[in-house]
Amino acid sequence: MSATLRSETTTRSPVLELVRSMASRSPGAAAVVSDGESLAYGELVASVEALAERMRGLGIGPGDRVALCLPNGAAWVRSYLALCETGAAAVLINARYPVPEVARILTAAGAAGLVGDSRGRIGDAASLDALYVHGAALEVVMDWATVVDGVPATAGVATGRHNGERAPLTSRSSLPAGVPLPQARGDEDGGVATVFASSGSTGAPKLIGHSQAAIADHSRAVAAAFGYDREGAVVLGQLPLCGVWGFNTVMAAFAGGATAVLMPEFDASQAVTLIERHHVTYANGPDAFVRRLFRELETRGLAESSMRTIGFSTFTNDSRELVDWGDRLGISLTQVYGSSEQLALMLRRREGGDPADRSEPGGPTTNPDTRLRVRDPESGQLLAVGETGELETYGPNVMLGYLNGDGLDRSTFTEDGWVRTGDLGYLEDPTTFRFVTKDKDVLRLSGFLVDPAEIEGALERQPEVIEAKVVGVATSDGPRCVAFIRQPDGSELDEEGLLSRLSGDLATYKVPFRVIAIEEFPRIDGANGIRIQRLALRQQAEEAIR
């Protein structure tokens, strides 16, 4: 990256073409509603092109990696689309992360540019100085604090702010010879264009790279499968856009020509107000989002709302209760599945189908070009329909690989180019997967693979248990499981009596070694919603049995 103007790409951005397509048909249709303001598709394209030209003038172009660290809003959308238009790779970072975490991602990604907002934490002088102290080597900074003529007023080359010379960076990475690359139609070079950051097991961030053509292809498929291309479709964007779930929801909305109503962060009361005001019809989110939204709807006495369908994923055992709750409110809940490596909304249970089916995790593929297969993790043999093993996927939705310097780490891929997901389940038919559990969560007890949900469900059937989570621990007698439970207020734990009742409901090796009462499960608010931290529970369990 340099301060001189780079040559423009010879082809137009496949991602921005999603928006241009709608702008050419209905330029006055609302594309983004954010902070009480509405931006039409025609206005969005014009502002993105102006911003992309400003970025090129700062030297941003193909091969560069630029961090995007903004809350949900029109500025995020315009910045991301403009980076796509320049051909640079957008490194998506949660604006709520502390400065050291942002610096780790910047350094790991080799990002030489940053788009932020000095009204928040990232972008002001103090945070920039802190980023440099933590090892970031930024050359270009764009600040959305002040906007003139639709582009950030403060944008320039940050020279002399870091030590040493940065080697030229490229997002165009070669693959090992003979390894096929899943490509979307029209994706000729497979260059990394969007980078999602997630926590790695080693403490270093995992950086997952996807191409523009793949994102555009997946967005069109999701829009068609989820109904975002229907007349009057309005999509709520309450999940962080830096994570695949929020990102894929909003990009699919653009692909379908829908209106995206964005929230910087989720608040149930504000969400219901926005739903009523803008006649929101679709949303996606985890079980915690669904519960909070439904409670607010009932609190306001809204027996009916404009909301039509919500794609959800649950980390508890009450999916059927949530589906039935939605049906009573006139909202069709349907389970969805995906990941940063495969993009979100890759699978989806059918809207309006049988409640029992909509409650099952997984579903048919949303993109007809996505392929599924299941392999036995022990023998390595591919399995038939109905047999449980590890899911492997292939298609335009699959990542290019993990960024590793200027290369791509494809160690999670099979020799024939399929990605190993680490998720266990079985095929219901060749295009439908039933998710059971993550490989890292599965319990190995007495030589058997055990889904923790089975034991959690048995616990939650007991009257003194509201919610249960089970983790595996090593004991002197071999692997066992420890259960954590939440109880009604005022209840006391009778551990011996509870375990005695469980022994009549479960095989002996599935009965927990200990049951521990806990007020709240440790949770983390990540880019894709709130999740329970099983690692923290496992650490507590290990301390409890010492």
C-alpha cells in the first residue's frame, strides 16, 4: 500500500453488483435504515463509489488488507462495499473489542489500513497510539467521526507511526499443487476478499478468508431460500456485521433487494419498536435473542406483528418450546446452521413446516451447489445416510482457508478439497444434514461417543432443574462427565437424590460424576451471538473434583 493512486481493477465487484442490480431496477427503494435515517439503493451505490475513489486515492487497492472496525450502521455497509470495489480484503473486527485484541487481529492479518470511528474507542488518537504500541503497523486510517459529501472527512496516510519496514502484503495466495479449490461461478482467481476473525484454541485469532464471488453467490442463494427477494421483505440486522451470522443475513437482504434495518447492538424494546415502525418481516439469531424478543412482544401485548420468519439456533434443549412459542405469536421459527468456515445460513429447515421438523438443528442446503458428506472420525470411511459421523462440505460457501501470513492454511481440508467441519451428525438425505454436536463437545465415556444434550435433557426433565450443561473431565477411573444446573429460586440441591433418579433414566456410564448448582452459566457475547463457555465450565469441573 502506498499513498499513490493504484490502478483500478478490470472487473466490477461481484459483491457491489448485488446492490447495483437493485439500484438499477428500483433506485429509490430503501436499502439501509440506520439511526433513524434511510438510505436508498441508488444513494448507497453512489456513496460507495465515491468512498471507493477516496480509498484508491489513499493507495488502497487489490492485494491490501484493511481492517473494518465499526458498529452496525450505514457507515459499516458503505465502508465494506467500498473496500470490495477497490479489490482490497476487508478484515472484519468487532468494534466492541478492547484495543489489545484489535491489535492482535491487525497484526495477525497483516492489515495496513483501518476504517474506524474516533467517537468510539477505535480511531481516536489514544487508541491508535495504543495499537502501534501493541504491534500494529498501520499506513492508512479512515475516520467516520466527521463526514463531508458522504465520505469520511479525516482520512490519510499515517506515516512514521510504526517502527521498521512492512513487507508487501497480498491477499492473493497460491494453493498447494493438486488441491482443488471450491469456487463460485465467475470467481476466476479465488482471491481472499473478506476475512472473519474468531478465537483460536492457541490464543491467536483464526482468520477465515472468503472470496467476493463466493459471498455474492451465497447471498443470492440465501435470499431465494429465505424469501428475502419477496415483495415487502424487511430484514432486521441486530447481530454484529463482523460475524458471519449478521453479515450473511444483511448481504442476503441486499441480494434479494430487501431493506436492512440495522441495530448497533441488540435491545429487545428498541427491536420491537423498529419491527413495528418499519414492518420488519425477517430476522436471524440465537435462542437468547428469540427469548428476549418474544418476551418483549408479549409484554407489549402484541399478539401479532409483521415478523414472519426467524432463523434460529439454540444452545439449550428447548428448541421445540421456542418453535411452539413462535407459532403462538404467528412467527415461524426454523433452525439454521453454518459457521465462519462455511458461512452462516448454509442449512435451513423449511419455513412453515412441521414444528417437530423446524425444531431439529440442521436442514437442507440453501445453495444447490453446496455438497455434503459424513465421515467416520475413527475409521475414516464415508458413511451412508442415517449414520453419524463428522460433516464435510464442498461448495462456493466454503472458505478459501485460514490466513497464515501471506499464505493460506488448508490443513482442515481433505485431499480432494472438502472442508472438515468438526461437527457431528448424519445425513437425512443427500442434501439434508441433522446436526448432533460439535466434535470438541462430544463426550467419550466408557469407549462410547455420547451427545451431552442427551444427559442435559435427562437432567432438565427433573423438576428441580431449569437448565443443565454437561462437560467431560478426566478422573482416576477414566473419562466421566460433570453436570452444572440452574435451579428455581429457593431450591436446594439434593445431589445424591438427583443422581439416583438419573441412574434409572440413563446408562450407568452416562450418569454424571458430580452435579454442581450454579446461578448463571458463563457466557460470551461474540460476533455471532451469546454462547455458553463450555471451556470455563470444564475448568470449574476439574477444580471441583480435585
